Amino acid sequence: MEKEKLQELIQWLNAQISYANEAINEAHRTNNYGRETMYEGIRDAFMRCLNRISHG
């Protein structure tokens, strides 16, 4: 993958992780544990992708 495209993908993944963290915090504040759990799974999947890309 081109270096520029790779950087774009990494930035996008970081933005998605940030959004998921915000959603997790909001769901926790409102005691919406189903939504919290769902976004934790989404965040973890994005983090696994980011780690795989970053570490080969």
C-alpha cells in the first residue's frame, strides 16, 4: 500500500477509535450498557486493525 494511503487509513482508524471512546463514555454515563458493550467491541476491532497495520 502506498505510504500516503496507509497514513490516511491510520488517521481514519484513530478517528474511529476516538469516536468509539466518546460513545462508550456517553453510554456509561447514561447507564446504557448494551450500547457501551457494542462500542467497546467496535473500538477493539479498530484497535486490532491499527495494531496489525502499524506492526506489520
